[in-house]
Amino acid sequence: MTHPIVTLIVAPRERFSYARTSLESLYEHTQIPFKLVYVDGNSPKPLKSYLEEQAQLKGFELLRTEHYLYPNQARNFGLRQVDTKYLVFVDNDVVVSPGWLKALVQCAEETNAAVVGPLMCQHQPLHQEIHFAGGESHIWVDKLGRRRLREKMLYQGKQVNEMLSQLKRTATELAEFHCVLVRRSIFEKTGQLDEAMLNTKEHLDFCMTVRAAGETVYFEPDALVTYVPGPPQEWADVHYYMLRWSDEWTLASLKRLQEKWSLSEDGYFKTKYKQLGWRRYGALIDPLVRKLTFGVGSSFLARAIAKLEHPLNRYLTRRHRTGRRQMQPTVTKFPSLSSAERSVDAAG
């Protein structure tokens, strides 16, 4: 078997209930050799057992913590295990398509890019609606001398079949951590991912850091993947979802971004402050209200539940901050298996 030049690092995004589908897609649709490091941040027992079984069957490295992880914290745990030329960060709610990894690696090899992002789709049906096809992320200075952030995601909401012929491999300013290939040596210049970016805009920070180091970011439309967002599907998802999108984590991330890049607290940040908690509202509160009102909805009831949810969210965040143990993950390694060996084991 050809020695892999790329390692996939799978990390939790916001829930656990889609993790099996995501992992299975990686093995079904990835034709070139790869290593895999799976970061399991306190998943529920059924998923924990499944991952242990799959790690032994497929020969990947499993890292487990008994507490929930910040996204960049999880990615850094995986990063420390990598010895290949390239790595790909993949969230645990991403489904890939045939040829995706080969296209990312080929782009990096031919352009010498430090970072390559795929054509990222969103929702189901898979691979049909564009979430992200490159974008902008840079600092500009206005007439008053204020440093301000420019962020733009290209073609979001457009249909793949309408846009694909127009999309070309190109240098860009932005890629997202849903799925992104990175040349490992870039971290010798930039250091590890910034763990003070707790839950949002960490992809902007990373791409601007890479470009500030004189390296390039590319968009590769021949790599097609989809991230499948959605509300928690199981009770075990709810706690992590509330913590993952907590007000405290979001405010800390925005403050870190602003201070790190000496940005003005302009309309960009003020809008983000006003939108605090929108994911929790849309994924948890609104569905609950509709269920309680038999689909009718009630703004009064939604506000009442939100008043109860906010202190609960603060409590969960505080408990995580003060109660979690500062510890390295448990690392379980299994011998790497060839594709043929995996097929024989699966059949047996």
C-alpha cells in the first residue's frame, strides 16, 4: 500500500447524532490512502462504543476526553498526532463525495497552497445547495483610520448544478473548518490553532494568519462535500449543543478576534452581539414552542422559555469552565489496515 501523505482529523462540531453517517462516508468515498485521527470529546456511550469498534476494525487512532471540547482544542489534539505532509480537518457532521480528497491534495500539490477548501454544500439532499465556495476575509482601514473586518462567503444558497460550470480553482481568502486541507508545515510558521477562539470565526482567524505568513489559500470545486446542520436529534446532543453555542463562548471568541487583529468595534461586531443565542433559539426553543402549541407557535411562550434557557446556559458554561479536568485525551492506537484487509475484516 502507498504510504499516506494525508491525515484526516475528525472533530466534533455541535452534536453527535450524525457522526456515524459522517465517518462511514469518509471510508466509502475516499479512494486514496489516508490516516485518520478521530477526536471524541465526551460522546455518549453508544457512540463511544461504536467508535472504539470502528477504530479497531479500520485501524485509526482514537482520542477520547471525558469532557466537551472547544473546536480548536479538539483540532489541536488531533494535530499533535499528525506526521504526514498534509492533514484535513473534518467536522463530524460532514458527508464527502467520491474523489473529494484526491482533488484537495492535487490542488495543494499543483499550487503549493498551504490551505485548500472544497466546494462546501449544506443541508439535505446532499451536494446540491452551496454553503461556501471561497470568500473574503481581510482587514481594511476606513476614512477614520479604523481597522475593520471584511467577511464574505461566495455563492451561499445557490444550486450546485447551476453554478458548477462557472466555478474554477482559484486563490481565495477564506476556507472553513467544516472541511479543509492544510499543509502541516504551515504550523511551524503560525503555531497551533488559537484556542482562545472558542466557538466562532476561528476559520477567519486561521486563514488571515496563514496569509499574513505569506502563504496561500485556494478553493477547489472538484472536491465536493456537504455539512449537514440540524437540531439535536438525541437528548445526549442537547447539553453539548447548548455549550457549543453558548453566549459566553461566542462573546469570548469575538473579543479575541477584535483584540488580536486590533479591530474597531463597529457594526460587524454589534450585529453579532445582537444575534447571540440565535442557534439555540432556532434549534431548541422554537421547535419546543411549536411542539407545545401543536405547530401554531407563540412569541410570548418563546420569550418565556428563553428567559429560563439563558440562566441554564450560563450555568452549563460556568460548570464546564470550573469543573472540567485539565487533561490530555486518552489515545488509543490500532494497527493500520490496507483497504483489502479492511474489506476482509468487514466481510468476516
